[in-house]
Amino acid sequence: MYKVLVSDPISDLGIRQLSEADDVIVDKKTGLSEDELTAIIGEYDALLVRSQTKVTAKIMQAAARLKVIGRAGVGVDNIDLEAATQRGIVVVNAPDGNTIATCELTFAMLMAVARQIPQAYKKTVSGEWDRKSFVGVELRNKVLGVIGMGRIGSEVAKRAKVFGMEIVGYDPFLTQERADKLGVKLATVDEIASQADFITVHTPLTNETRNLIDRPQFQLMKKGVRIVNCARGGIINEQALVEAIEEGIVAGAGFDVFVEEPPAPDHPLLNHPKIVVTPHLGASTVEAQENVAIDVSEEVLHILRNEPFKNAVNMPPVPPIVLNKLQPYFALSEKLGRFLGQMTEGPAQEITVGFTGELADLDTTHLNRYIVKGLLSNHLGGDVNIVNAMHMAKLRDIKIVVQKSSASESFTNLITVTLKTDKETRTLAGTVLEGYGERIVKIDKYTVDASPEGAMLLISHNDKPGMVGRVGTLLGMNDVNIASMQVGRKEAGGSAIMVLAIDKHASAEVVNELSKLPEIMKVKQIIL
Ligand SMILES: NC(=O)c1ccc[n+]([C@@H]2O[C@H](COP(=O)([O-])OP(=O)(O)OC[C@H]3O[C@@H](n4cnc5c(N)ncnc54)[C@H](O)[C@@H]3O)[C@@H](O)[C@H]2O)c1
Ligand SMILES: O=C(O)CC[C@@H](O)C(=O)O
């Protein structure tokens, strides 16, 4: 018998497949603390959660029988994926089931904010008949900015069309072809900020999307803009939003998600007359909860019964022989992907991975997955892993080409990755040197020797005297310490690149100032 623990409120109807299975016993115990869950998890083969249960490494350490964690929903930010992977626990989610529910809540928010329905309701039920204070705006003929055009963002765009809205959208994976199909005008985040009457965000929370809408973006916005966040707390800077309302830039906002959940009772977003809030209800419809529970139950049953499954978000164990030879290159591969994805502009179209040396004789599937994972994780955060990386790439029409040659170059093993987007084609090569660790040895046509670690700056410039000094001085003045610096050039006086490892992230302002220095063409900050 398999024992399944359901530790969050999950639709009974949705998990019927599990509760009615002859080989499964289902226990429902919600609201457990970490210690309480740790004390009982050892009895169970599967754990089913929504977003309330935080499945920590401590809980997993006590989970001797646990084979699978099922997340009834999309985001797996409440599950320690690394710990699950290390213990060989498969994590499955249900990414499609709550798309429409969240899209519809987004529309409810847009309408509630446009017409101040909650505020008007409050006054009316308190006995006041105030019609003057609640003159709203229409959605028709307004510009809606959609940031994040995945499952939910695309559904929002479709519905906005029917409301007669014009849509400007941004998503690093949104190609012109798909944008045309959706009737969306492509724009950058800053262009959306300056053009939109309504803005809604539908991205995961990643390093890149944290504070995606912050003070500089609010300063670009039209007076009277309205903003909605039904994705993840922290994508829109909460404090900056309150200030933008006070400054008369933002006329209203609708928030379903918060940096801290639940937010403290005195949280500024909870006590503002122009902000409509809900307690993370995006996925809370009968239909969505049934859908996600059905999807995840099916997957959990497959895993328990050793049958094929499709929505794993972490990695199954790698056979030991393959692991030994490939493992030293896992981290390098992921970093190459992350680095290349951040240095290249435009939506990815084709990734060419080249292996030379001994690696060329091995099955490098896992390395390909790490490279693609690294590349996509810049935009998809924790939603992409080595189990689903190729699938995610395929969904985005990204072609992957693998080339192998055992002819040895200067290195025992070399991994070369080329990324083609609709704007440019860039190349990065790396290796692992015994005693020195991971190295980036080539960036485009330049030979370098850099350790891919932490925060880095990649500067394209003309090879003129004084460049190193200028960059060093500007960073020093801004309290950014340089840990190491590499210059690559083909010939004296031509184009060149600088690769700097810095001790802490440089702010957007510093990066901007650097890019304005004479003889500098482009500056990219890379976070690994
Ligand atoms: N409020 C809720 O209850 C609720 C319910 C479901 C989903 N969500 C959240 O909504 C978000 C979107 O869900 P989805 O199902 O549409 O996911 P999805 O993966 O289909 O779409 C996310 C999109 O964001 C894009 N993206 C990543 N980084 C970006 C960036 N810097 N700028 C612009 N776009 C970027 C990705 O390319 C992707 O297309 C997720 O974070 C999810 O957890 C919230
Ligand atoms: O379980 C919930 O209600 C939240 C779901 C949502 O945030 C998700 O990421 O799927």
C-alpha cells in the first residue's frame, strides 16, 4: 500500500483518483508546522501540497519513504527542489490547471481598479450614497501592458482584445510571429511603462523580475496608470508603488500577491484607499482546484506505480557511471547557459552545443539539459530544471543542435555554446581545469580566462589606452570592488572585451554610467 499525505486544502473531488485507488491510503492533515510534518513524514510515499506547506530540506531529511511531492498548482517556490533532487524525490506540478482562474482574477482586478468597486461597496453598505467619488475609467481604447506572455499573460491578452484594448507586451521568449498571432505589439518594459494605461505582470519571481517595476519605471508612467499583480509578490516594488500613488502617477492598483504572505496587518498596501487586495486567490476557483488536483493526482499515481510521467520539475537520479564522468561539468554547463543568455539580446531561436575532447565520446544529454536550463532560467527562474529544460525549449520553438568532435584542442574537454536570437549570434566556451576549476576561455572571437562566479561585468569597447583605468575608477567611486579583470582583443587598437568579476552587484545606474564612458560600446551585468 502507498501512503499519501495531503497537507494543504486540496479539492476532494480532484484527488478522488488517489483516494479510490486500491493500492493507496490518503491522509488529510492540514495546517501542520514544520516540526509536526517532520515527525510524521517518514510514514508516507507521497506528499500533496498547494502553496501553504513549505517543504523544507529538514522535512525531506526525515522522509525516508517519500518518492514524490505533488504541487497542486504552478509555482514550486515552497518546495526545496535542490533537497528533493538530492534525495531522489520527484517533484511534479500541475502547470495548466489554474491558468484561466488566474487570468480571470486579473480581469476582475482590472475592472475593480478601473471602477473602484470594493471602495464603492464599502461606502454603500456603510449607508453612504456617494456617486461623485467613484467616476471610473473604461478599458475600451486603453493600452494594456502585459509583462510576461506565458500561459496566463497570453490568456489575459486574448480577453483584453475583446474589451477593445490595445496590447503592448514584453516577454524575452515572445517572438514577432507569436506576438502577431496574439495581436500584441512588442515593447520593452520601459516602453510599456511609458505607453500603458493599465499594466499587469505575469512572470515568475526570479532575480531578473524582482523589482521589475520600480521607481525608474514609475517615473516613466503616464499619470493615471493602473497596475495589477496576480503573479508573485516582489515583481512590483511595493514601497515604490505606494510612493507613485502618493505622487499622483498611479491612480489605482490591484494586488493578489505580496512579498511576505500573509502581509502584516499594517502593511502599506493593505491600508491604502487606492489599492484593492486579495489573499493570493488567483488559483482559488472550484474548477482550477479540481483541475490541478486531478492533474497532480494522476502524476503522483504514475510515479508511485513506476509508470511514465510528464510534469516533473526536478531531476531523476543519474546512473553512477555517467554521473562520475559528467558531474564535474554540470555546474559549468549551467553557468555557460546562464552567462550566454544574459549577454545575448533577443528571444532565443537556436542553441548550438559543441563538445570536443573526451566529452564527445559520452552521452552528453545531461550536459545539454544543464546548458538549456541555465539559459532559460534567466527568465523562467525555478520553473525550469534539467528534467523539463528541453521540453520548455521546445515549447518556445528553440532549436537545439549538438555537435561533437573528439579532435582535441588546447583543452582536454571543451564545451562551446552558440546562441542565435532574432537580434544576434553570440558564442561562449568553457572548460574545467584540474586544480583551477571552471573557466570561461572564449567569448565570441576573444580568448579569455575567467572564472564564472557571482556578479560579473562584460564590457565591449575599443582597445584604447586608459580604458581599464576609467572603468576601475568609476566602479571604485561607486563602491564596487573588482575581484579580477580580463581583457580580450584580437589586435591592438581594435575592438576588445573586458570581463570583470565584482564583489557585489552593480546597480542599474552604475551599469548605465559605465556604458556612457567614451569608447565603450556595450555593458552587460551577468549574475551567476
Ligand atoms: N495568484 C495566483 O494564485 C497565481 C496562480 C497561478 C500562477 N501564478 C503565477 O503567475 C506566474 C505566471 O504563470 P504562468 O502559468 O503564465 O507561467 P508561464 O511559465 O506560462 O509564463 C511566465 C512567462 O514569464 C516570462 N518571463 C520570465 N522572465 C521575464 C521577464 N524578465 N520579463 C518578462 N517576461 C518574463 C517567461 O518567458 C514566461 O513566458 C507564475 O509566477 C505563477 O506562479 C499566480
Ligand atoms: O495554491 C494556490 O492557491 C496558489 C497557486 C499559485 O500561486 C500557483 O503558482 O499555482
